Amino acid sequence: MILDHLLDKYESSKHLNAPGTSNRRVMLCVDKRNRDFPEYDYETASVRDAYNAAAIALENSGLVSLEWAPNKKVISVISLNLDRVVTAYAAAGRTHPKEKAEKVIELLETGLDGELPQWISLWKSGIVESAKTGFRIPGYCRDDLEFFRNLINAFAKYSDLKGEPITERGFSIRCFHDSKKFEREISDEFLRIARQNDPDLSSLCEEQEHPLGKKDQLAYLGIYARPELIELSGKCTVITSSGLIPLSPLYPYGFALPGTVTEQIKGIELGDVNKILFIENKTNYDEYLTSEMAQNELVIYHGGFLSPQKRRFLSNLLGGVSESVPIYFWADIDLGGFKMFMSLKNLFPRLFPMRMSSKDVEKYRRFGLVRKSEYFDRLKALLNDDEYAVFKDSIREILKFGVTIEQEVFLSEYNL
């Protein structure tokens, strides 16, 4: 116990992370509060004598130096002899942080040696850098490396997918020959690392009024509880490797494609479509189809994020759109809606916002959603970002009235 306390202090000191830069001793001080060494109950003779004997034995071994309180049989200071640190670790049955760090680096370099998604590569390089420069490793590596090995295995198998979607249980079987092990033991840390290193996922989790749940976060990464449905409506034809899927007979009610079929889609024949509209909110999408949709429109349910499957589908769609066809996006008039617009604009540079203007903010301000001041500070920062120039007037109106506008207020018009 004495050595454990001393080695804990050593591992948090500069003597480990920056040798030769500190003259401070690594020591346990015994005083009235006795915070360094609470087990040393020196007022109880049997306890005091037992610890005294152990401390003297360590001193005789050259591992520590002792200082005693005047005229008492009470230790006042126990100092670790820094030139005997390696021996102290062996005596305590502990592994030196340098040795642990080297093992962590070895596992990463051998387990993740191929082409990696950027967020996994960033995580790997961060762990390696910390391990090399300060022997700092994740907490779950300190006592047992089994979890770390399983996590690396999951990252390796995920990287091997090359963006192809997979069910969560299928992924777990691929990794561990156990359909529930990933969900039960690995997925929480898997997602924490993804959120920390993937700015787009992090933004989706932070900016949404209702942040993405665990299942949606996994779906964003291409790991599904069940195949995603891609919903759209319009008088067009989906071209697959097996044949044609005409959507016109389902106008205006729409059609849902399983996300797993996206790899079979070769293109989309748009016919007479002269407008494409993405709608973020499902209720607004359903209502728009039956109450507003025009004959020559293609309307696509966007949802709160673009999964890998949906991105693949939209890339196929992009190939069939002529420059004369305008493309619109309709979402909440708020930070999340603006950011989703910019994400979609990366795929469709000619994208325009619909019903997200400053006039819409003014019209529906009575039914707006009140936000905290920190939220408006983040919106205000976008006024200095030229990328968001299309929304600057809307942002100014939001700041003026102190509310954001949700899509649902457009449904009934509230008798305006």
C-alpha cells in the first residue's frame, strides 16, 4: 500500500513525464489531516507499528527514505528513492508506465496498420503521441488490455468495410463471433471516440434540439439496427442493376427504398422533373406530398443527418440532375437547419434554402422557440462566416426576436 501511494504520486509528477525538470520529492506526508496516507492511523498502536515495520523494511531495501516525528514513534515523511523506481515497481507488482505505453503503441501499430477512416486515424495518432511523449494511455489500458484489444479489433473490422453498411449484430459477429458483444461492451466507447474525432458527427450530436441517439449515431457511421429507408416522391425512374423502378404510379404518396439497395442503383431518370426539394422534417415531408407537391417535383425526405447509404444515393441522384433544375432544402430556421443545409450543399453546390428566410422568421416569431443566450452567441458567430452569408438576414431576425422557428409551424399556418 505504501508503494502504491508513492507510485501513484510518481506517475502524476514531472519525474515520469519530464525527467530531470523537477527537484520536488515524491513523498507521503503525515499530518493531522493525513490526506496522503489515510491508512496510517498512528493513534492506534497496532496499526502504527504494522505500517512502521513495513516502511522500515522498504527503507532497508533502499526503496524509500523515512523521516520521523520528534520524540515519537510516528513517521512524518516517506520519500520514494527515484533511483530505485524500477525496483519499486517490481516490488509493488506493478508495470512501469513506459512499459505499458510501449505495449499500447505496439497493439495500435500492429492492429491498425492499413487504410483507416480519418476519425480512427486521428484517434490512433493521438494515443500514440501521448504514449510516446508522456507515457499517458487511456484509463481502460492501465489494469487490463483486453478491452483495448477488442476496441482495436472493432476499429480494424470497421475500416475493412470501406464505407459499406452493415447491421449492428452482423458487425458484432464479424468482430467477436458474438452477435451482442459489440452492443454490450464496445459500442459506447466506439461512439465516444467517433464523436470526439469526427466533427460532422459531433456537430449533429450537439446542434440538434434532440441530439442523435445511440442508434442514429451508429447509423451515421453505417452500422444499423435495421436497414435504413430512403423516402422520396416524384415522377421519375430509379435505375438499378436488376432493372427499372418507375415511381410515377405512386405519385404523390411516394416510395421508400431500403438503404441496402443503394449499391445496386446506377442512376435516376428524372424525366420532366424541374425542381428537387429536400425536406428535413418527416411530418412536413408527409404533409407536403399530399397538399402542395407539384406534378414536376422530386421531393426527398432528408432527415436529421446523411448516413453513408443516403449519401451514396444522393451521389447517384446528382449524376442525373441538369444545371437547369433548381434544388431546394427546407428545415428548421435554426443553427441545426443552417448546418444541415451547408452539409447538403457540399453535395449539391446549387442548393437554395426554402422557407428559411428572414421574412419567415418575422412571420412566425409568435410561435418561435425560445433559446438560451449561449445558443444565440453561437448563431451570432456565424454572421462573421461568409459560408453562411445566405442565412445572415435570417440570423439577424432570430437574434432580434430571440426565437428560432421550427418547420411544424408551417403546417397549419396558425390562421395567419
